[in-house]
Amino acid sequence: MAGEETRRAIFAQPDWLRAVPTGRRLPEGRVLHTGCGTSFHAAQTGGWAEQALELVLRPPRADVLVAISHEGTTALTIEATRAFDGPVWLVTGKAESPQAEVADEVIVCTPEVERSWCHTASYTCAVAALAALHGEDVAWLPGTVEQALEQREPVSAHDRFLVAGAGRDWPTAQEAVLKLREGTHVAAEAHQTEQLLHGHLAAVDESVRAFVLEGEGRAAERAAGAVAALRELGCETTLVPTVHPVVDIVRFQLLTLDLAEARGVDPDPIRTDEEPWKRARAAYD
């Protein structure tokens, strides 16, 4: 079945989250987080985060570096940790890897390495493990994710998708569009809520399916304004209540799975098995 591994990982999340280690705490001081792709989105949920290449280009001063890498083989993340002058903690799916060899502490956050290239459970487990390292209570997350897995977003025929968010929800917006792009090959774009309202609307019309992550306080006020603006443009727009990055991403994981099935796309390989995408990957690896 197409998407079998993606589906398995999505619905395994409550059990995987229950196994996330929670007994460790990061040392005091300025904590910097890094990663690439999905791992960078997870890194951003921890607070101060920089993409791995940016750390290589401009190594900042921090007391601790937390690297996120599911398989521990991402070249730029390894390069960034080698360039960092201080202790490195690794949140990963493998106890032994090239990345683990250059880390001072290794936190294995999943019971196995996720088989789908369209990472879902490895993302939520990394986010939960990172939250626990910062002292957050994550015991409630598995049950809330179980509830989220019972709710499905209707599949539509749109070819363009937009997800906007601010503050705590910005990593979720980025991860949501990455899942849609990887798993269904649609044109999806992430916008910070306020940036969306400053020029980007000029390239948005009724062909776009839009989601705005609500947030709280001032973020929620601006989210309401963004929803109103998008609806004036004729966009089918959903205001998405948010509670936690681990929970909020589930809606988009399921949408990716259902949209891929409706369109006959296998989300598992994210086109790593197709030409010219195979050649494209070889061109930079």
C-alpha cells in the first residue's frame, strides 16, 4: 500500500511519545538548537535556534548546543557541531551514528528509526524530548495526540496551500508545508502571520487553500485579521486553534496522508526514487 510507512508512523505516535525519555535536563546557560529540514523545525520549538549552515557560516556564542538529527548522518549538522566550542547534546533516533560520535550527550527519542522519508513520528518525538530537556511536562501529549488522530481535514482539489503562524506556532507552519510538499508534491508555502500581511497577499487568490494557526493573545488577534484578509480574497481558509507543536502538526500529517492517497502519490520516498529528483539530490550530496 502506498504510504504504508508514513501511515504507520503517524498512528504510532501516541505509543512512541509515551516512550520519550523525560529524566534528563539541560545545564544552565544559553542553549542554542540546530538541525536541517524537519529537524530544524523541531529545533525551533526549543527556543533559540539556527539552521546548521548558518552556524557553520557564523558560529555564535552559547553555553550548550542541542543538535536534532534523526539518523545522525546529516553532514551540515555534524559540521556545525564540530565548529561549536562547547558541550553538544544530540536528540536522535540512533544511539550510534557519526553525529553521536561528536556529541557529549545523546538522547534517543524514538524506539526505532522511522522508515518513511516523510518524517512524522520522529519529528513529534524530537519536539517532546526537547521540551522535556527544558523541564516541560510532556506526559499529557500522547493522549492529546490520540484525540487529534481522530479528526481529519477534508481533502480538496487545490494545488496551492498556505500555512501561517506566529511565535510558538511558526515551527508548525514550516513543518506543515514541508509535509505537504514532500508527501503530496503540491505547492505549499509557510508565512509568519505578520509577514503575510505585508505584501505577500498580492500573490494569493482564490486558488489557495489557507490555514492560519491561531496562537494566543496578540498573535491570535493578528491571526483573525489574516483570516479575514484571506477570505476577502476568496481563499478557503481555516483558523486552526493551537495547543502545542506536538499536537498541532497532526492535522497536517493526516492531511498529507489523505491528500496523497486521493492523488495517487506515495508519500514514503518523497521522490528519492524518481528521476530527475534522484539526480537533483546527487548534485548536492
